[in-house]
Amino acid sequence: MNNPFSNEPVYTISIAARLVRREKGDEPPLHPQTLRMYEREGLVRPQRVGKNRLYSEQDIERLRRIQNLTQQMGVNLAGVQIILDLLERMDLLQQEVDELRKEVNTRNGQ
């Protein structure tokens, strides 16, 4: 979850629904209920301020990825969750590799 006090822009659910489809231009925005469903399924975790959901740029990119997987590739939501979990794990492993590489280079005097 993102820090609600950071300088990163956040968007209400109606704006987020439009931004997810912004790149395609000719498609209608997502229905806000779709975003609520993705949240219920645990696919996205927007910030909450009172009853309002606030979506970060990172959330918008994640929603675009979800839409691509479901609409373009035909993946169901359970499959989307598995794919997103694997992608996050791959990112963490890549970070570990990068840190280990830096440590090896430091020890070798490079």
C-alpha cells in the first residue's frame, strides 16, 4: 500500500476507471464496479481515506495489466492472481540478484 502522505498523485475510482483505458482511447472506461470487484478479489489494494478509494499510478499500471490479462489473453481472475504473485516474486528475486552482484563486485574491488 502506498503512503497517503506522499507527493505521488492519486485518483478517485471514477478517474482511475477512465485512466485504465486511456491508452486505448476508443474503448469506454471501466465500470467502477469492476475496480471494486478487483479489490474484493485481492488483485489491487488502493489507499482508503474514509470510504473513498484512492488509486496511485502504480495501481493504475496494475489495473492495466489485469485488464490486458483478462480481456486480451483470456485469463480468469484466479489465473491473474497467480501471474501477479509470480511477477512480484520475480521482481524480488531480481532485486536479490542485483544486491548480490553488487556485493561480489565490491569484494572483488570493482
